[in-house]
Amino acid sequence: MSKQLPLDGKVALVQGGSRGIGAAIVRRLARDGARVAFTYVSSAGPAEQLAQEIIGNGGQALALRADSADAAAVQLAVDDTAKAFGGLDILVNNAGVLTVAPIAEFDLGDFDRMLAVNVRSVFVASQAAVRYMGQGGRIINIGSTNAERMPFAGGAPYAMSKSALVGLTRGMARDLGPQGITVNNVQPGPVDTDMNPASGEFADSLIPLMAIGRYGQVDEIASFVAYLAGPEAGYITGASLTADGGFAA
């Protein structure tokens, strides 16, 4: 008799799931037995490749094009996921954008887009998702250790957007707890991805700030998310949980 996987029978949607941390989360949730839909904006090739990889390994996956700055597109992605897979149990809000610039020069359009993707899309997706979720539902937001510590200039609006998720997570946990839905916020530190490689221009300044002295790996964040999505994490809600190698210690 084969061992039941922890997410057998569950349906998940990952906002921003075609690359980096998001793709690792998609792979891990699928490996744990979930049927997984995920959104992408411009990475159509990698998105389809990821979906086919999961299907080839015996799983179920669906790639959905949706700009997280577009509220209607986010809502449609939630509805399409529920329609394709018969419901929705897990929402991972991973989509995020980063612009770094001095306050005096920060473009207001960049500011507005960062809030639309990093904060508003989390609310919009969650609002749409809870219409399908019941007991055991999970909402997991991907924040940043920069909500706790911003050690370089130019990142104030980004830090603000990630700090906003701390309050949103706590408030939604209160709202949704009576429905049996947990809401948590994972705050990664520097993680080795295409956007911020461990050999990139920021690495020399960031690595000395970490107690462990290295970048994180995408699978280390994905495993944390999978735990929060699973049955053993039912008593954790309203929490902002940092996985940053001691960056904010």
C-alpha cells in the first residue's frame, strides 16, 4: 500500500510561479500530491515547460497568464483554477516586483506598480480564493526579511510593501480563522535566483549580513511553504515567519 502524500486531493494556486522561488514552490506542492495552477506574466516558455514537467511526473498542473497588477486577471486566475480542478484549498501569493531608487528620484509609476503587485494582488487573490475555501484552507503570503531590516539605501517603498503584508496577514487570520482557514507570511532573506544570484552584484554586500554566511536555496523556502500548506501546520496562523539565514538576527 502506497503512503498517502500530505497534500493528496488538495488544489493549490501559486501567484507568480514560473521562475525562482515560485517555481520551486509549484514543484514541491505537486510533489506532495497537490494539483497546482500557477500564474506568470512574460515567461510563457518556462511556464509551459514547468507545467509539462509536472504532468510528465504524473502530477496535474496548469499555467495561467495573469499580470498580478491587474485585479480582474488575478480574480479570473482564481476562478479558472477552481473550475479546472474542482475547488481551491491552498493559495500562495508569491508574485512580487522590486524597484530600487533614492526617495527623491523614485518614479511614482514604479511605486504604484509595486503596491499593486506586492500588496493589492495579495488581497485580491485572497478575497477571490476564500469563496472556494473551507475548513483546512491555507493562504501563504511570500513577504521579505526586508520588512524587518532594510540595510541599503533605495529600498524604502519595497520594505514598506513587504511590511504591509505583516499587518494584512494578521488581519486576514482574524477574519478567516472562524472558517478554518489559516493565513501566514513567509519572509525569505537573500535567495539564489536569476533575479538575485548568489554570485551577483549584491552578493558581496549581503552575505556578510547573514549569520549563516550564504544565500538561501529556493527549495529551502519551498519546503517551508509546503509545511505551512500541510496538515501539521493547522495551529499556525497570523504569523510572519522569517527564513533568512540570520539576516535580521
